[in-house]
Amino acid sequence: PGTLNGPRSSTIEEHTHHKLGSAGSECIACHMPKIEQTIADQSVRSHTFRFISPAMTEDYKIPNPCTTCH
């Protein structure tokens, strides 16, 4: 809290809604979601580092981390 970077909540769990140390609590899980599959099952991640909401997915047809995993 108090910074332009990083979570704006008091704990990682509060920010990510995932247990600390889980895959969902890693920054890249939400901010660099896997958006494309390439040759040999390699996943390419988004590099925007912006959170893509389910509403953005609906409006722009781009994958988001919430519905990709849940």
C-alpha cells in the first residue's frame, strides 16, 4: 500500500483472492496471463501487465486470468 506499483491492499491474499504461495498469488498469474498456445504446447503470456477483467474479455474477446483458470 502507498505505492503506485504493487498491490493496493494490506496482504497478498486480499489482493489476489488466493492463498499466499499458491500459483494464483503470483503476479504473473493475473497480470501476464497465458493467452496463446504455440508449437510443442508452449504458452505465450501477455506482456501488458494490466489486469484483463471478464468484462474486457466480453467486450474485446481477449482472454482473462479469472475465467481462464476458474
